[in-house]
Amino acid sequence: MRKFTLFFTLLSILSLNLPAQSHHLMPVPRRVEWPAGQFRLDKQFTLTVSKSAPENLIAAADRFMRRLDGRTGLFLLQIESDFIRNDNLPKEANLDIQVERKGKLELGEDESYQLKVDADGITLTATTDFGAMHGLETLLQLLEVDADGYYFPAVQIEDEPRFPWRGLMIDVARHFEPMHVLKRNLDAMASVKLNVFHFHLTEDQGWRFESKKFPKLHEMGSDGLYYTQDEMRDLVAYAADRGIRVVPEFDVPGHSTALLVGYPELASAPGPYTIERKAGIMDPTLNPTIDATYDLLDTLFKEVTDIFPDVYFHIGGDENNGKQWDQNADIQAYMKANKIADNHALQTEFNRRILKTLTSYGKKMMGWDEILQPDLPKDAVIHSWRGKEALYAAAKDGYQAVLSNGYYIDLCKPTDHHYLNDPLPASMTADLTADQKARILGGEATMWGELVTPLTMDSRIWPRTAAIAERLWSPESVKDVDDMYRRLGVISLQLEELGLLHIASREMIMRKLCRGPHTEPLRVLLDVVEPLKGYERNPASKFYKMLSPMSLFADAAGPDAAGARIFRAQVQAYLANPTPENKAVIRAQLLAWRDNHAQLKPIIDRSPVLKEVEQLSANLALISGLSIAVMDEVRPYEDTMDAAFEAAKEQGGRTELMVVDAIQELIKE
């Protein structure tokens, strides 16, 4: 599988690099060279795969052809799955895919591939079908167009992932997500080479797993919104066909309200319990001192493991506030009799018993970093969410670990925040040995479900998660933020081909808010705002409950305000080089913002739901007008300026203007 090594050596001497803007690969391959030349695409394009190729690769090749056809409109040959290897194909197909064996869907499997494109054709080779599927995604991203039609640029790629664990967690417990939403996100994961789907199935707000052993779990804890066992098996198979492992999470002993609705006798405080409608850290917790708790979990987990074959099983284990344990006299007596010092030690004992159960079913227990306590068996896997300190401490102590701190995409941080967050930055890991570094398996983007619905889920995951996927796949040295954003814009449009609504949902929400198709003034405002960051949008569950509307102005606003980012770059360019041309660009944008409020006001007047952003729009118009005056050398009173800019920093509709600082920088003396 290393037959291209000599070719790379020669190519590094002879290659002609095409302009960077001609290529949009994400993730960036480990090694890539760009010789001169191209392969021109026409409707006769054909592909063939090796006779040893497994059926899931045949299906992936079919999907590749259909996506390529959809992008080019060439009416490519309609190749049936069993026809790809048929002798009726031309002897020399344009794309030749060769694999050695079917991959094992397990951590650390070979995902490497080699891709060569020249004027004569395309060769894709890989050890496993997973590597070949990654190569097909890279090839789709390579497609270019000019006046003569479509082509693939000549290229030589040798690629493999930096980390073996590259995941996305979706919380379906706070807000239920239908199967078609999950499947389109699995397709998107495969397109950017993610390989772990972390399926967060239980919470205080909902139980989503159909249990035939304990039917009251889903009958009483789900509002009727749960997945049947057949649906979950189908999802696991769908993911496996795309080289994606599915890791289920059943959060215990805390975050258990939905479980206790049907089985209150397992709680640490008397019931009854009802499904929680607010977000936050709740008191209800399983009683770790009674055998009935472990009897249910043992039987339930056996049922779960029959559906989810992956060796890893996530138990959550986070945010147990211990209040019910502290107030339960029987639990306190148990702790005293067994010399258990505190709640952390009690939860460690709970985890040890759960670990024993899971081990008996051939599973490896995984949990959030709260489970990292003294005497925790080394078989456990630590999922770090509160900081990298737990990640490195776990690795030093002999545990495998996965990073999610810095990848919480539900917090609506901009893409570069996540992109520059590396699990193993050289600057922070010099004291780790090679073995300790190897225990850090990779990372996961985490999409908690408090503020998303099927309509808005995609917009909170994509396209930012594509940048996280690059961080987990590509070399650490790949971290040019400007180039990342350039490529991300292209990848975002390509992701739409998979049925994602991350772009379309914004348009749908805008039309609803504007009560019609005339949405441009609202779009102008949305382009320069972002939702409040972190948990500021819904502190203490003050504004939103689980049944609240999630199709308001903040839901249409994106975590990366493109208009604001572009304007900030324009301001920096102007300040560095205050030419008349650069000034004209800035002034034209300020004029557009100044005048936009007058165009938006009639829409707001007939749509009361937009009243919450009226002042936000007026503030943008005011500071833009004041800034134009300064640029025209008519400086307003300082107190007027100060008051206007302070007001512009206030939130509106649970969003904030992202251009205030840039405008202030522009006009400061």
C-alpha cells in the first residue's frame, strides 16, 4: 500500500502548485502534491472496483456516481451495484478502486487511502473499504469547473487520520430528532471523514430507547417520542455502511428523571416524578445502595448491547449534584457502614459495579470526566468536557481519553474557536510520553439538544463540525484560519447535497418571521448578529423550556456572522492601507446598515414576533450613521457617540451585534 512513495519523492521536485483558491479539500490530506494536468469529465465516465470489494463499498461507489451526476448534470451511466465489477464495463475504467479487505468497524482500523489523478484516469487504493470511502469523498471535493466543463485536477494524495476517534454527539433526549434527521447527519459525517456517532439517548427531559424488558421507560418517559429497536438497528447498519461506529449513551446515576417516571422506586428520594421541561442540573438521581437499581441496569444494558455492537458504552456519569444522596438517611447510613467518604467515592463504587456489568457483556465503559476518581479501574474511558486537565491527567494515569472540551457546538462559538482547539497541541503536551499521547484517542463535537429542533439542528452542527473534523484528521500544522473559512464556505454548499437544512432552515425561519417572501432587510441584520454565547441565551432555563418555540430570530442567526467577519477584515485592511478605494468599501457597507432599519421597520410593524429586535436594528443604523459622519469629518458629540455604542452592545432577541467593536476601531481617534 506504499507503492506511491517513490512517486511522491519525484513529484515533490517536479510538481507545479495550482493556486490555493483552486482547491477546497476539508479535511486537508496528510500529504498532497499538485502536478500540472487534469482529468476531463464527460458523460462516459465509468468506475470499477476490485473483485474483493465488500458490498458497502459498492453502495458507496453508487452514491458517489449519483452525487457526481447531481453536481454536474452530465447524465452519467446508470450503473447497478453488481454491474460495477461486470465485464461489460470498458476494460480500462476512468476510476479504478482497489481495496485489500473489508475493514473491521472498530477503533484503530486502517482508514488510509492513496489517490492519484492524471490525464489518463484516476486510481484509488486502500487497505480497507473505509479508506476507499474516505478517498471517494476527497475526490468529490476535488471536482472543478472551467469554460470547457468539469474536471478533476491532477493530484497525488497519501492520506490517513491523525486521531482514530473523530466523533459527533447528538442529544436526542432534550428534543427528539426523527430518524431522517439523524441519517442525513450521518451522511454529512461520512463526507468529512468523521467515524463515531455518539448517540445520547436518555436525560431528565426524555427517554428515547424502546425497552421490551422495562416498557414503562419509553411508555412513560418519552411523550411517545422514542426509537423502536428495529429503528435503532437500522440506524446502526446505516452508519456501519458509511464506516461510522455508533456509541450509545445512557446517562446514570444523574440526569435520570425520565427513567424514574416509570420506576420511582429506584430514586434516591420519594416520587412521583414527571418528565422535566426545563434545562439544567436536576436533583433526581438513582439510588446506588439498593440491588434493584443494578438489577434493572444489568437487564437493560444487556438489551442495549444486543442492538449496539460497538465495544464502547457511554454511561454519562456527569453533573450529579448529590442532593438526594445527602438527604437520604438510608444512603448516609450505607456510606457510614461501608466507610465511603463522600459522594464522589459513592459514585465511584456505583461506576465500578456498572463497569463489571458492562465488562461481562464485552463492553468498555466510557463516561464524562466526573467519573475520573481514585480507584476507578483502568478499563474505563474518560470523556473530557470540563477542561484539558482531565484529558492529560487521565492519559498519565493510564486511561484512554477523548476530548470534547472546546468542541461544544451548542454554545454557538465561532468556527475558529473550535478549529484552533487541538487535543494534543505541541505547546501543552511536551511532558507526555509517546504512550500517554497514544491514549488520547481524539475528540467529539457535542450537540446538546436544549435549544434545537429538527428544523434547526443542522444549522448548529454544520458547517462548523467540518472544521472540527479537519482538526481531528489533518496534521496539527494545518491551522490557517482564513484559509479554513475560505474552504468552509465551499464545503457548506456541498453539504446541502446530502439533504442538510443548515442553510435552508434560515430561509424558512425568515419567511415565517417576515410573514412572507420579502426577507432581505431581515437578512441584512442577521448577517451581522450571532446568538448569545455559552448559556447566556437561556440562563437558568429562564427563557426557554422544552416545549418553547425554537423558530425565532436567534434560531435563524448563525454562530459565524459572515457579514460581520467580512466587515472586520475590511476594517483591518482599511486601517492598514487607508486608500480611497478601501474607504469606499467601508462607507458603502455603513450606508447599507444605516438605511436598512427604515426598510425593516414596516416588516416589524406587521410581525410582532420581530419586536424583540427592533431596537437592535435601530442601534445598528445609529452607529453606522454616526460612523459615516466621522469618516466624512463631521464628528458628533462624544457623549452621543458613547451612548450609542454602549446601547449597541445590548442584546436583542437573544442575539448580539458582532460589528460594534470593528466600527469603534474604525472611527477612534
